[in-house]
Amino acid sequence: MVSRWEADGTATFARRLGRSAAELGESGGTTTCPDIWELSNGDVAVIGRDLTATYVGQLPAGVSVGDDERLVVIPRSVIIAAKSDIPDA
């Protein structure tokens, strides 16, 4: 039996992946910015805009968002800046 992945709420923020939104000019001068962080257990936390309601009816076949999940969107520049920090395997 395959076990379902569960988020570990005890993991802590270990390191930012990429550069901050402020460094990339994506912050609009605020401290509430999109971001990507590796957690102490190796999982990844993404801070972005919750667009679950916008996209839930447009998801490709075989893709769904669970009741305890949210679809978040981040700027392209944030994920590109993180690419070098994300291992290939």
C-alpha cells in the first residue's frame, strides 16, 4: 500500500531557495512577498497568491486540489532564481 504524503508542521525554515522577492523587484516595497524555502526535513514551502478558486475549474485531467490544499501562484522570476538551488535528483 502506498502511503499518502503528509506535511510535517514541526519542520523549520532551513534556507531560502533563490533570491528574495525584494532582490528580484517583485515585492512592491512590502514585506509580504512570494518566496520559496527549503524546510529542515527537505520539503519545500512556497509563499504565493492563493488562486485555488480561480484555477480549480480549469485543472488538467488527473490534477486536483484537495480540501486541505491550496494552489498558489508565484512570479516566474522567483522560480527561475531558485533553479540553481534545487537539486536535479
